[in-house]
Amino acid sequence: MKSALVTVLALLAYAYAQSVKIAAPAANSHITTTENVLIEVERPNSQTPSRDVAVLIGLRSCPNGDCDSVADSSALGTILYGGAYSPIPRTGGGAMYENYTVLIPDSVGTGSALLSVAHFYAGGVLNSPAIDQTNIVVQVDSA
Ligand SMILES: *[C@@H]1O[C@H](CO)[C@@H](O)[C@H](O)[C@H]1NC(C)=O
């Protein structure tokens, strides 16, 4: 039992090590409907072998400004991008990243919204498939 728990904890720590984060825009940035936004999806340049596959980038309006409940549901809302994730090392080493330029649709409500990235990859020497997800709150202004 104890070893099973240790294994689970090790797997969680392992999964975390591969997790992506949104390096841009900054949390609470203002974005505008019908305009393009540059999204930088970053992951650590870890020693553990892993193979990146894809990301889904979603934007979901937060009812009454409550983004915590939106984050808890993990639903992505409007998909701004879905496709390959092939990050490259930042100049001078460090994290790996890829830029995506996405259009903010007119249909996304104004006010607080959750910008989410779900990341699919195969990790470890045995290529275990895994998904991690990260979010930031942004402020949507109308054009
Ligand atoms: C990614 O976007 C940033 C601006 O946020 C820019 O400085 C950088 O050169 C871009 N990288 C690539 C590979 O296009």
C-alpha cells in the first residue's frame, strides 16, 4: 500500500515536471475581441524524456467574474487553437516554448475570462500518455 502511494506521488511529481504554463499574455492582461493575441506556451526543459504532441487553447467567460468555478470545471470553452505543440528552446537555454497567434472571437463575452491551455504528451522512457492543464485570468474588452 505504502509503495503504491509513493508511486502515485512520484507520478504526480513527474507529471508536474512536464506541465506547461502560459508565459504570455501576463495574468490579468486586457485582450480585445476581433484582435489577435500572442500566446506563449512554455514548458520546463526537463531532463526527463518526454515527447510533446499537442495543445488546445481555450477561452471561457467567467459568469459574474467568478473564474474559480470555471477553472474547477476544466472545460475549455471556445477553442482558439488546437493542434501540434513543437516547442523550441529559448535563446540562451532554459525553458522550451512555442508562440501561437490567435484571434479573439466576437462571441466571447466581455469581462473576466479564463484562458486555458491543455497539453498532451508522452512522458518517460515508456512513453506514458498524459494531459496537463494550466489557466490564467484575462480581461476581455470589446473592440
Ligand atoms: C515569440 O514571441 C515573442 C514576443 O512575445 C518574441 O519576442 C519571440 O521572438 C517569439 N519567438 C518566436 C520563435 O517566434
